[in-house]
Amino acid sequence: MINILIINGPNLNLLGKREPAVYGSTTLDQLNQMLVQKAKDLEVELIFFQSNSEGKIIDFIHEHQTWTDGIVINPGALTHYSYSLRDAIAAVAKPTIEVHLSDIHNREPFRQISVIKEVCIDQVCGLGIQSYFNGLKKLVMHLLETATNEKL
């Protein structure tokens, strides 16, 4: 069984309420339920975590590093400046996919910068909630390919 952390950063608890024209009308609970269904199809287990606190997110990553095989993370605003979150992802050395609902590359200049991207195996953005599904699928495919290559 593949184990994956789904981590959501600051303000993502407000999905469905906060700027629905930018972030959509799906709530975080609804998104998580859809991800549970996708996980069943992919035969993976998920643990979800959301916090508005950078330190709590880092602690969560540290605490689950032996359980998880990989991470899907939407760091929210931490994307643009959190070197401590970047370092936590690098330190646990688990394949990580960065996801964003909006296309950060076509938003305000400060939102176009990701300090997280370089420690991730991929970044998926601008697809709404589909960003999460694509990110999860890419991570699972990466993990399966890696496991297959290790057996060869």
C-alpha cells in the first residue's frame, strides 16, 4: 500500500468561501472526500492535514516522515517565502508534488515565485481541484515507477 500525505496550508480551510472566482466553490471537506475516492481507485492511503500555521505543517511533515511514501502539498501563501517549509520537505526526502488551484504563473508578481518548487518532483497549478487529482496521480505513478526500477 502506498501512503501519501495531502497537506493544505494557510487559508485553504476557507475553500468554497474565499474568492470562489479564483479558487472555486468546492470546500476543503468536499475536495478531501473526492480525493478519498480517487485514492481508492489508485489503491493508496491518504492522511489529510490543513493548518494556517507554518510550524504545525512542518511538525506534521516531520511526524509522518516514516509513514509516508510521498506528499501532495498546496502550501498556499507559504509557497512564496517559506524556506523553513522548503527545508522540511528537502529534509524528509520524500517525493513531493506542489499543487495550486489557480495558475500562480499568471497572477500577481509575488505569487509567481515558488521557493518550494525546487524540492518537489513536479508542480501542478491552474486546474482548479483537478490540480490535486493530477498531482496525486503523478505522485503515484512516480512512486510505482521508482519501485519497479529498484526491483530491476
